[in-house]
Amino acid sequence: MASHLDVPWYWGASRFNIPQWLLVAMEQSQLFKEERVRQSQGVAYLHSWVDPKVDEGAFFFYPNGTEGPAEVIPPTFNTAIVLDGSVIVHGVDTFRPW
């Protein structure tokens, strides 16, 4: 399971004028909280033909940081997950690994 953080945004600093690795380092340092732009990202499961037991593709995230256990949400038709992916480590299992 490959996990990641999405790239954060700050007032005056984004992926368009600052290297992405530096933006992530800024987030991890917690020195720029006042300038941070809160984000919402979503993952939607819109395909009615998805069989989680065969196709896999579950969404996982670490609500208490990577030191804690991962929460896993199976890919269920007509559902969505919304989070700030720049502060919550997350990922998706391989979809249709065959």
C-alpha cells in the first residue's frame, strides 16, 4: 500500500512558485499555520461494477498518524470520502491487480 500526503497550499506559496517538497516540509514544520489554505479532496466510487473482493481498490488513511493503525474503507458503489489530504496520510490499494 503506497501512502502519501497531498501538496499543501499557503497564501503566496503554492506548487506553481515553490518546489513541492518544500511545501510539504513547510507543512511538517508547523511554522506556517497562519498562512495555510485548508483543502478538501475527495475520492468517489461511481462504478456499480466494482466488486471489492475481486477488484480491490480500498481507500486507507491514518487518522492518528502513521504510528497508529490504518483505517480502511472498501470501494463501495455510490460512496465518497472527503478529507484534507495534505495533513492526513492516505492512499488507495491497487485497483484490479490482475
